[in-house]
Amino acid sequence: MGLSGLFLCLLVIAAANAQTYRVCVPATDSVECQRLEIGGSEVSCVPVETRLDCALKLSRNEADFGSFSEEETLLISQMQPSEQQVIATVRSTDKIGVPYAFESVAIVPINHTGGVEGLRNGKYCHPGLDSDEVRWSPRVLKALEVSAALTDRCPGSGTERKTAEELEVETLSGFFSEACRPGPWSYNTTVDADLKRRFPNLCALCDNANCSSGYSVGNSINVAGVSNNNRHIQALDCLLNRGSVAYVAWQHVQEFFILRNPQNVNQFSALCPNGTLVPLTDELVALSTSPCAVVRQPWKTIVAAPSVATAIQNRISSWWLNGADSGAGWTSTLYQVLVGGASFRVVQESITSTSNYTNSIRPIDRVDTSTNCLPAVRWCTVSSAELRKCSWLASAAHILGIQPTISCEQRAGNFLCISEITTSRSDVFSVDSHYGYIARKNYRLSAVKLVQNARATASRVAAFVKETTAQSNVTRFENLRDKVACFPEYGGIAFVAFVRAAHERQVISASECDYARGAGELFRGACAPGATSDTHSLSDSDFNSTVLCSACRPTVSLGGNNFTCSWDYTNYYYGNNGSIACLADPATDVAFLETQNLPAQMAALNLNPSNYRALCRNNTLANSTGVVVDDGCLLAHVVDAEVLARRDDPANNAINTLFDSLDHFFGYNVGAAQQLINLHLYSPFDGTSDLLFKDTTIGLTEYSSEASNEQARNYVELFKHLEACTGSASPGPLPDYATKTVFSIATLVITTLIPRLF
Ligand SMILES: *[C@@H]1O[C@H](CO)[C@@H](O)[C@H](O)[C@H]1NC(C)=O
Ligand SMILES: *[C@@H]1O[C@H](CO)[C@@H](O)[C@H](O)[C@H]1NC(C)=O
Ligand SMILES: *[C@@H]1O[C@H](CO)[C@@H](O)[C@H](O)[C@H]1NC(C)=O
Ligand SMILES: *[C@@H]1O[C@H](CO)[C@@H](O)[C@H](O)[C@H]1NC(C)=O
Ligand SMILES: *[C@@H]1O[C@H](CO)[C@@H](O)[C@H](O)[C@H]1NC(C)=O
Ligand SMILES: *[C@@H]1O[C@H](CO)[C@@H](O)[C@H](O)[C@H]1NC(C)=O
Ligand SMILES: *[C@@H]1O[C@H](CO)[C@@H](O)[C@H](O)[C@H]1NC(C)=O
Ligand SMILES: *[C@@H]1O[C@H](CO)[C@@H](O)[C@H](O)[C@H]1NC(C)=O
């Protein structure tokens, strides 16, 4: 072959390799994204917010491959059973030949009888719910308990007002005579402490009676290669000394009986899920897989779209020789992105669907067909994108073993969801705090949780008056009498903040519980969109609210009769930006609105901020003009959303701690790499913001005046007056308007179809 022939040949090779594959890269690794495409790279970067977004992109052919954790692979195989293919697994270097990431096993004394049921009244040695050395989800941690004590059926317990954790621990406490089961029994600290106090037999084998310090390591022997501080080793020690069963990882059974206690191996058996005993021997514990496991965990996977699975698998062996990091160049960067550090190897698998891969190792029933003590919590959503995030959340929580389960439903709008909860056709709804008043007053709902916001994103409500007339006309709340006011929406957060300030300043009598009457009698006119609508004022008020819409005007003139009270953008003064437009109207005097986006909203309307001045809560005018208002001047500074449920729903305790668990696993508590499933409840999903929770959410908090978050306490305080009026402490039978609620649902379906943008 001449030189030109060689050149041609090289060209052909180059062309054959010219295909680039699109790989998902978590957005936090933005530098990796650039480095991936350096120097002859065969891949291009597809940034993704979370690894679950990668699964969605793969199924839409917007990416070619990516990697998923063990639990994510299980989730994907349920959500997209045959859309993706496993091309390789990522295994730790010390277990390359082992088909499972881990196996959990039940080890019992050799003379154990009666199978799994034979564990009744036994002594249970558990590594702890906080044991973080192997990545065990709650479902794995509790698998033996479910099969032995049937904790998923809660035999003999009434479920009223109980949390899932309480039902579980109650059943366990009745099943085992003693146990050591360290770590949190609930992610709600109050519930956890209460359960530890009430069921001390489940801590009796621990060092102290509340499980808090786990097992005592005082006089156990120390052997090289076996850590006495490892909870699995400690659980086996517990079994050796006095236990009837230890539920541990097979790799630690091996360490324990090979290195530490070889003299004891013949005294124990593995208890299989079907009740069979397999006596342990030196030979058996030397095997890298257990004789029978309670749970076998698939490995972390590299997954590709079917059309390119074979092609990518073929390239992998040349990218990473022997499945190891190539050490330099883009292939090394790719290794870091998909695989992680030096303690892993990539092992090629025969190509199969994700569901084939996981079902052969760890089949899990689907969330909608699973057995549970408590009925599923029905979560109301208002769009198909939100429904989809909810379904992924529900499945992810189910895969991890979080109780109670979630089911998701979609309704046409916020008010419809709110009324569905009132009528018990749905259970929870996470919504803008803007709806807090109406949900409480008209629909008798209450919060099970509030969100926490980053300081800058909480809801800030202020009152503004016109600079030109401010000095002479409105300088104090007392001057508001017979003036004309603008509100974004009747009953919204700005309206409630106004009523509270008016109560404080006694321009509305503190005994006035009818807020429409209070405002309507104070002002000469107003625009409070929705004030005359059934959705907003289902109250028993006999006040004619027309005056609260006298200042509104339609976006498109209706000719003769220009009256509108509609609560959508056909009302020109609707919404926060509408309120500022309303204040610019010469006929009005004051506007109550949220300030977060005000500068941009004023710019869009071509208004000059220095023409306005805030009227502060302490009844003085702000020192300077403009719409940037300091905290002390605000009428309210509160969280921007809450999770609503029926007041006094017997399931509320269970719902409350469910959200503690969701926050623990899907909130911002751990980095994406540590998350068992990389779903972020408070972040955009599949590129869409504000689904289930707004992006401004950073966590959850209690609806309590003792909450540690200041904006949450402020929010509780904001509704104090209302709750005193409606007597939320002892809600009696539904008043008359409840029947009206049911009646107006048909109307709601239609009205809520109009998208509500705030
Ligand atoms: C198993 O043997 C031990 C001691 O050898 C004994 O204490 C225990 O009661 C026996 N258990 C059963 C279930 O027979
Ligand atoms: C724990 O759950 C209960 C309801 O079961 C709730 O009242 C309490 O506020 C929750 N939060 C904390 C931090 O304990
Ligand atoms: C029980 O399971 C073990 C391990 O999977 C198996 O070897 C054994 O044959 C099973 N026994 C019965 C009765 O099904
Ligand atoms: C899944 O496994 C079944 C049976 O083993 C096989 O027939 C099928 O082709 C596999 N599906 C995929 C997508 O690999
Ligand atoms: C403010 O007060 C002055 C004098 O009382 C009056 O002429 C003017 O119309 C008032 N302006 C508004 C907007 O009410
Ligand atoms: C409320 O008042 C307006 C105008 O004052 C009147 O047109 C309307 O009929 C009244 N509505 C009711 C229900 O009384
Ligand atoms: C306010 O914003 C909405 C959507 O962002 C827009 O449709 C509406 O016209 C705006 N209102 C005013 C008064 O500019
Ligand atoms: C009222 O609040 C404003 C804004 O925080 C502050 O600047 C002013 O000093 C306060 N006035 C009085 C009398 O407390």
C-alpha cells in the first residue's frame, strides 16, 4: 500500500469513528461538558438537570446514553420498561465477578425452626436504618421485617391518626421480643423520639434503651480486615451473643465467619425467604454470592437508546481498556462522568432492556398494585407536566420503600384541586400561598407543611401610594377611608396582608371576620379581581362585594358596561402587574402587591418607580420613593407556598411524616451523587420549572408558630385572626356554603380552564 493508500485508509477509519454519541452530563459538571469534547472526542455533551431527566431525554431520542444508580435503574425499568437498554454495569473493583451490588441475608442459629414465621418472639439484630456504608434503601433495610412480621399489612392495628412509621414499629414490637434497630424510625424527629420511647423492646439489644448509640463495641475482639465499628459486624456479634436473627449484607457475613469467627460458622444458617435453612460452612461463606438472599441488588448501569446500544457497547471496550479509567483525554473525562473514581470497573453486559435486567435480579411490584397498610395519598396536580413529575416521584418513593405510597391525579386548575380535597376526592395539594386564605376560609383546608424559601425568594407584600399626592393625601392607614384600592386578586396574599395591617391600625374592626365587608366598607372603590366570584367568596357573607371590583376595567372595552370582576387577564388590573397598572390609574390611591418581581413588571408597563412610595406596616411612609422596600416596611414577609390538606383529616399525621421522608430523600439534604435516586422535588423536572413545588423552595417546615423558619412563622401569624374567626380548633359540621361548593364544581371546571399566571 502506497502512502496515499495508507492516507485513504486512515480517512476511512476516521470517518467510521466520526459518529458522535450524545451523553448525559449532570448540569453540576459544567466543566466536564467542555472537557468531554476536547481532542478527537467521539461524544457530545447533553447537560441534564438530574439523572432522571437523562432517562426522559433518552426516551425522546435527545440523548444516546448515560449512567444510572442501582435504584434509578430499578425505577427506570418500571417507568420505561423497554425503552432503554442496559449495555454495561459499573461494579466495584473488589466485586467485579459478582453479579450483585450487594445481597442482604438473614442469618439464624442452626437449630432455628419454623421458617420466617419462626422468628416470632425472637431477638432481631439489625445494622440500623442509618447505616450508610452500603447503599440500602428503606425498602432493603425493612425487607426481612415485611416478610416476617408482615409490616405491610399492619395486622390488628387501627390506622386512624397513625403515621406509617408508627404502624410499622407497633407491628414489629409485637412480633419480635427484643431488637436492636438503630437510626431514625421516622424522619420527623418528634415522631422518632415518641416511638423510641413507646417501643423500647426494639432497642433492648442495643447499648442503650433508645437505640441512640447503636451496639456496644466494648469487649468484642478486633481482627484485621473486619471493623468492629461496622454495624453489620456488630449485628452478627449480637446474633452470636443472644440474637435469633441478624439481617446483614453477605459480604460482611463472609468477613465475619472467614476472618473473625471461623470457629462459629457451623452454628448458623442462612434463612431463605421461602423458609428453607441453608447451614453455613467454610466453603459456603467463601462463595461471593449467598446461598439465598432476602434482597439482591442490581449494579449501577450504563444505559443506551436501543438504536445505538450495540454501537456504543462496541466503542466502550476501546474507550476504557478492561473497563478501567483511561487516565487521560476525553475518554477519562467520560469515565469520571459516567463511572466515578478508581474503585470501579465497567463490565459489559449482554444487551437487554432495563426491565429484563432488573426483573431477573430484583423484581418489585408496581406502586399501584402494591400492598400497604395505609391508603395511598392522593396528590392533586394541575398540568400534565406536573402529573408526570408526580408519577415519577410516586414510583421513586415506592422503589425506595417510602410509606404511605403516593397516587397522582390531574385536575384542570388550582381551585378545582382545592375543592377536590374538601370533598375527599384528593388528599394533598402543594400550592402558592396566594391561595391560603380562600383555601382556609371557603374550603376548610389547612396546611400540613409549609415550604421554606431562600431568603430572597420568599413572598414580600407591600402597600404603595402615589408620590405626587402622597404627602397630602395618604400618609397613614387611617387616610385610606373612602379611597380606591388595587389588589392583584381577591383573597390573595396581598389582600390578607392588607386586612391584617388594617386590623392592627383599627381601620377595620378586629371583630370583623367578614374580610369582604371590612374592605368593602373601608374603601370607596377597589379592584380585587374575583371578589364576586363563587370560587373566591363562597362564604356565608351577605355583603354585596360589587364595590370591590368597581375600579377594575376590562382589557378589551366591553362598550357600554365596562364592569368586570374576572380573575384572569381579561381584567386589565388582574395579577401583580395588573395591580401596578391599576395604581397608575388616576382614579386610584393605593395598591397592595408582592414586590419580588416589581421592578421588571414596572419596566414592562413603562412606569417610573420613583413616582411611588411604600406605606409601611408601622404606619409611616418609607423614607425614599421606589419599589425596593426594606424588610421592616413590608406588610407581610412569608413563605410563598404550602401543602394543603383537609383540616382534621385522620391521615394528616401520616401525610406530615411522608413529606419529612420525601424531603429527606428528594430535597436538598444530600448531593446528587449520594442520592439513591437523583430526583429533586424542588427543582425543575424535564426542563419545566415550578412543578409540584416552586423552584424557590429549599425545604419544608412545620405549620407552627414555633417553626424555625421566620417566613413560616410569619405565615402562621398572618392567619391567626382568620383561624380565630373560623374556629379551626374545633371544626364543626360544614356550614351551608359546603353544599354550594359541590354545586359549583361544574362551574369551576370551566372557569379554571383559563390558565392562571401569576
Ligand atoms: C438452639 O440452641 C441453643 C443452644 O444450643 C438453645 O439455647 C436454644 O434454645 C435453641 N433454640 C431452639 C429454637 O431450639
Ligand atoms: C412531626 O409530625 C407531627 C405530626 O405527626 C407534627 O405535628 C410535627 O410538627 C412534625 N414535625 C417535627 C419536626 O417533629
Ligand atoms: C427455597 O429457596 C432456596 C434458595 O433459593 C432453594 O434452594 C430451595 O429449593 C427452595 N425450597 C423450596 C421448598 O422451595
Ligand atoms: C427480555 O427477556 C425475554 C426473555 O428472556 C426476551 O425474550 C426478550 O427479548 C428480552 N427483551 C429485551 C428488550 O431484551
Ligand atoms: C388629594 O387631595 C387633594 C386635596 O385634598 C385633592 O384635590 C385631590 O383630588 C386628591 N387626590 C386624589 C388622587 O385623591
Ligand atoms: C350588588 O350591588 C350592585 C350595584 O350596587 C347591584 O347592581 C347588584 O345587583 C347587587 N347584587 C346583589 C346580589 O344584590
Ligand atoms: C401581566 O402579565 C401577563 C402575563 O405575563 C400578561 O398577559 C398581562 O397582559 C400583563 N398585564 C398587564 C397589565 O400588563
Ligand atoms: C417604620 O419602618 C420603616 C421601615 O423599616 C423605618 O425606616 C422607620 O424608621 C419606622 N418608623 C418608626 C416610627 O418606627
